[in-house]
Amino acid sequence: MAKNPVLDTATDSVAVPGTAPPAPGRSTVRSLLRLWPYVRPVRTRLVVSVAAAMLASLSTLVIPIVLGWIVDGPIAEHDLAALWPYAALLLLLGLSEAVFFHARRVVLARPLAGVESTMRGELFGKLQRLPVSFHDRWGSGQLLSRAMSDLYVVRTYLAFPLIFLVVNSLTFLAGIALMFTQDWRLALITLAPTLPLFLLTRRFESRYSRATRMTQDRNGDLATLVEESVLGIRILKAFGRHRSMSERFHEQSAVLRRTELEKAGMLANLWSIVIGLPELALGCSLAVGAYLVAHDEMSAGALVAFLSTALTIRWPIESLGWLIAYSNEAATAADRFFEVLDAPDAEPAETVRTTTPSTTPSAVPSTTTTAVKTVTTPDGIRLTGVRFRYPDAPADTPDLLRGIDLHIRSGETMALVGATGSGKTTLTALLPRLYEATAGTITLDGRDIRELDRSRLRELVAVAFEDPTLFSATIRENVLMGAPGAGEDRLRAALATAQAGFVDHLPEGVDTEVGEQGLGLSGGQRQRLALARAVVGDPSFLMLDDPLSALDVHTEALVERALREVLASTTALVVAHRPSTVMLADRVAVLADGRIEAVGTHQELLQSSARYRALMSGEATLAPEGSTAR
């Protein structure tokens, strides 16, 4: 038998971060109540909107009473002249209902747009604060769907379903009270389906919550696929894989379609019962009412008033299924929003840990807080007993870095070499705290980096990665991200160091938009702009991850010549794969088996280190199988 694509919680999407089914014991009400801090600033307008909608609904409840007066008065007495005041009253009630409904929308439209904007801004700010390891695990489409579609669902819920969940409930209670004053016997018949409907909706809620979560998660998966396809369109076309990617898209679209159809089927079943039972009860009320009128136990006007009241509260009953469904969708959207907000930020800057390198691969850092004495004497970069493993690395794999001891003297340039997958890039990412070391200490001029505020740390440490990232902005804006307050002279100096004179031949010069990911530029051009961004702020410490790999030999030589002047005034760690890059350094460190195996000058290591000679000659092997380098 085929699995239910909605209710089967063992599907692939559950394993992806942010794509889990609702937790056992999850409460829709509790999920929605978490929105209160964002709603509180507009609570007055929300109350006014509820009041306006309530007055509009009460206007509709008065209409059946007026209809009863008309039937028992002007119509029964054949007095058409007496009909006009009642007609005017009905017109007035209709107009007041329209005015109150219009007021409800006007009062809330702008404030709720502000609520959505505030939530989106907070989500974006949170994404900036979350550690790189979080972004390694989460698909960009999942985050995008939370920032856009989920927050739209929340705003729509606050603007309409929430209001009418309150208003329709109050209207239903007021209508019941009115029907009991008109005829208690017919009221009991009309209300007979209430208990079955309550039990049905309770059962429906849990199933629909799971279906809603699956739908929203699969929307996020599909958004991720679309984004990857757009950003990787050159690769897809170059390898002729656009058709296979299209097939993947259609497969995921089909899964999403089946999930949506399952949701629609659940809602259709609920609606058929929610509408059918009250209609059946209303038909019974009509038959009993006709019997009472025929036996002079009830006037025709009273029966018309009762049935009109029952028809008026039919919408609050019929809307129950839709309102519950939308409440579940909004609660799921809120859960997905708070999943990101609840994720722990990177470690607070003021928390400092003292750790002792462990002799076991799975060393866990101590959380003892202690004071770290600030050393003013320049000491360069010092790593002591540094260990690291990725949070999602399999438990049976060893740490990637297993006890790094390295001292880069102040003003020195150290080249870091090692086999592919040995952890060189990861090591450079530990210094600006893009990742947190599992154990050990890292100091800059004698000060533990965990003692420094992150913003200050990243002013001191500049980075340039082998795979450069540019943003949809001008070249000027991309480069000056490394030093927002820098002037034209520093911008030009940084571009000159990176040999990025090509920018002057672009249509708008340094004010040319580079487009998404800088795909309008070549790999070497993007790499040079990333290098310019790293050096424009005249950093105290510089981390370069093979920054010249995409350059031709001639351009590389020019960049290296200019880069020597920058390296002469900073403390730098340069990941190198080629002898030409190694020659920029004063000393070289060889990384192997998670440790620094050897340190020395290029000539010293050529004589003393077989591994170094193999690396420089291109004969080195890959990192050991099972390592978790990235």
C-alpha cells in the first residue's frame, strides 16, 4: 500500500533541519500566543478592529428581528404604508454593516504590515548573528520561505481569520441566546450538531497540523531547488544536466501537489460535515416550526425571525473549519519562524572558557568562566591545543583538528600547507570565529579571541577565501565592506594591490553593479575583488585562503609583488597550494593528521620534511578517508 505523502513522518524532508513534523503535545494556541510580543504594539487597533467587526455582525442579528416584525405587522395586516419605516431600518442596518467592515480593514492594514516588517527584520538580524555552522545545515530555500511566505501567512491570519475567530464565536453565542428567547425547542434542535462538530474539529486539527507542516517544509525544499538551479545554471548547461534538474523539480512539485491535495481533501471532508450537519438541523427546525405555526403555537413572524437568526449564525458555524485550518497554518508558520529565532546564537563575546586539550578525539570544551589578562606586548597569533570537529560530524569520526600548536610572530607571514581535506580552510575560519574551536585557545597579541567582541575581532582580522562571494551591489560597495568608512584613496590602493584595474574598463567603473554572486565577472576578477576587500581596511591580522588560485601566471606575479607590501605591515596566515604562494611567507607550517607536523622556512622544510617535498611536487595524497574537512 502506498504511503500517505502527508501523514508519513518518515519522509526525506523530516531529516532536513527545519523540516520536522509538529512535536508531540504541540499546541496551536501556544504557538500563536508566542506572536504576542509583536502584536502588543498594535493591540489597541486590534481591539478596535474586533469591535468594528463585532458591531457589523450584531447588525446582521438585528435584521431577523426586523423581518419578524414585518411579517407579523405590515404583511399580516396588509398595510404597505407601514412597511417603509421597516425597509429604511433594514437599509440602515445594511449600510452600518458595510461601514463597520470597511473600518475594520482600514484600522489594521498599515499596522499589521509593520508587524510583518518587524518580524522579517528580526529574522534577518538573527540570521546574521547565527554561526556559520547553522547556515551549513539549513537550506537557503527553507530560510527564504520562512522570511517571506510564512510571515505573509502570519500577517494574513492576524488581519482576518483571527478577527473572525473572535467575532464569529461571539456572534454564535449572541445568536444562540437570541434563538433561545425566540423558541427554546427550535434552538435545541438547531444546536444538536454542536458537540459532534466540536469532537470532529479536535481530531481534524492534529492531522491538519501535520499536513500543513509538510506542505510548508516542501515549499521550502522546492525554493532551495529553484535557487540552486538559478545560481548553478552555467554548470547545469555546461554538463547538459538542465533536463535532469527539471525532472527533479517536477518530482518535488508532484510531491508538493500530492501534499496540497491531501490537505484539500481533509478540508473538503471537514467542510462537508460542518455544512451538512447544521443544514440538516436547520431543516428539522423548519419542519418543527411549520408544525408549531400550523397549530397556532408560534406566529409566522416568529418562525421567520428564528430561521433568519439561524441562517445568520450559519456562517460562523460554516467558517469554523476554515478558521481552524488557517489557525493551524498560522501556528505552523509561527513555529517555523521561531525555530530560527530559538536557534542559539554564537557564543556571547564576554564568555571566556579555559580548556585543556584532551587526548581523546571527542574532546568537549570546558565551560568554566575565567578572567583573561590582556597582554599589550605584540605576540602575533598563537594557537594552543586547538581542536575542532563540526557539530554534525558522525560520532565515530575523529576530530578534524586534533591539537594545533602554532605561533605566528607579530608581523610575520606564515604559509599553511597540507593535503586536500586536511582542514586548512577550517583552521583559518577559527580565527575570526566563523566557527568555534572545540577546545584549546587562540590569542591575538596575547588576548583570547573569545574575550573580544565579535565586531571588534572582525575589524582586526580580515579574510579572503578561495571561493569569493560578491553581492548584488556595486564594486565600490563590495570592496568597502572590508572598511565601510574608507575613502577613495584606500579603495584605489586596495584595487591596485589586487591588480583589479579592470574595474576602470567597466561601464560605470567602481560604481558598476556586479550582479548576483558577481557572475558577470570571471573567477579571477571575483578573486581579486575579494582580495581588495580583505586589504582595504589595513587589518592587523590577515587570513588568506589560497586567494590567487584563479589567476593566470602573469597576473599572479603582479598581485604577489603588490601583496608583499601589505604583508610587510600585518600578521598573516596564508593557505597555499603552490610554491609561488609559499614564497610570500616568512615561514611555512605543514598540517597533517589534524596537527602541525613541521614548521620552518621553505628551504628548511624541503630538506627536513618528506611530506612538504611531496606537497610542493604535487605528489601528496588526499586527507585520510573519514575525515570531516570542509
